Amino acid sequence: MNPDFSLYPICDTDIWVNLCLGDLLPRLFRKYQKLIIADVVEGEILAWGNGGHFTFIAEEFKQHKNCGNIFVLEHEVHINPEDRTVLEQVLFDLGFKYDFKNNPRETNKGEFVSAIYADHFQIPFMKTNDNAFQESGNGAKEFPDLIIKNWYEVIEELVSDPRERIAIRKKVDAENKRMVHHNHKYKEERGKEVMLQKLSSLAGKFNNKRL
């Protein structure tokens, strides 16, 4: 049985990451009991489970989903066929080509899919302080009536002590910087591996020709 979507917030990938980094999930679930996650966002979050320091972001998601704290809103299951076509057109108009499927080549897709679901089901939308949903952004233009709570408002809602709010913001900012550094390093190392594989393949082809 589907929950009453309007009773629970939906969040994008960045908000989930920040909630994990700030150790705020217990407070969130005490306040709301349940969180709605778009199917595309689920895919983005689970991509963190590839090992390393930040794997816990995906593991936390799996645990809370298994406990029933997270409801994954699936496009092919929870949207009726008539509305599905309309929502797909909205996504295409926003410049996304691969409908409601998770595709790493389409950045910020989870945020816009979450916004589409939030608008459709009248769900409060928790998101990061992204330019797309500021006054001049595509999100703000496409969803002018959407109820949005940004990251700072989420902290205000969950943490009553002003000094603790400041400490959490500093911690999350520091972890996000660390994460960016970690991702750059991973991409550099991965790039070196790919280059070595290509060189090894070319060397093999060259040696075969000589033989």
C-alpha cells in the first residue's frame, strides 16, 4: 500500500548526502517517520557504495529502506500511465533525454525528477542550495509553486541549538570538500588505470603484428 505522499518530504541526492555527513538521519526520521526518495535518486545514492570512506552513504540508505523508513517512488509503478506521459514530457522539456532512468551522463537529474514528483504529488521538497531552483533557474521557472526547503532550512528544522547548527554546517562543509578531493583523486587514479590499459592493449597489438 502506498503512503500518503503529501505527509512526507522528498529529497534529492545532495540533501541525503548532507544528512548522512551531519549525522542528522535519526532526527529526520523522528520528525517525519518516513522519507520519499525518487527512483533516480536511489540509483545516484547507491553509486556511493563502491568502496572507500563514503560507502556508508549508500549503506545508510539500504538499512533505512529495509526498515521501512524510506519509500522509493518508482515511475513505472506509482505513476498512472496517463500522468506518466505528461511527466516524461516535462523532463524532456527540461533537456533530459533518457526519461526517468538513472543515467550518469545527465547531471542534476535526480534533483529535477524529485521536483517533478514533488509537484505532482504535492510533496514538500528538501534540496540543496542549488542555482537551478533560485529565481532565475530552470527549476524555479518550471515549478513556481513548489514548496522547497533548502539545506539551511532543513538544519533549522531539525536542530534547535544555534551553536550546534553552526557546528553541523562546518562539519558538512568540511566533509564535502574532503569528498570533492577524494573524487578528484579517484578520477585521476582511474584515468591512469584506463591509460595503462590502453597502452598495454596497443603494445599487445603491436607485438602481434611484429610476430
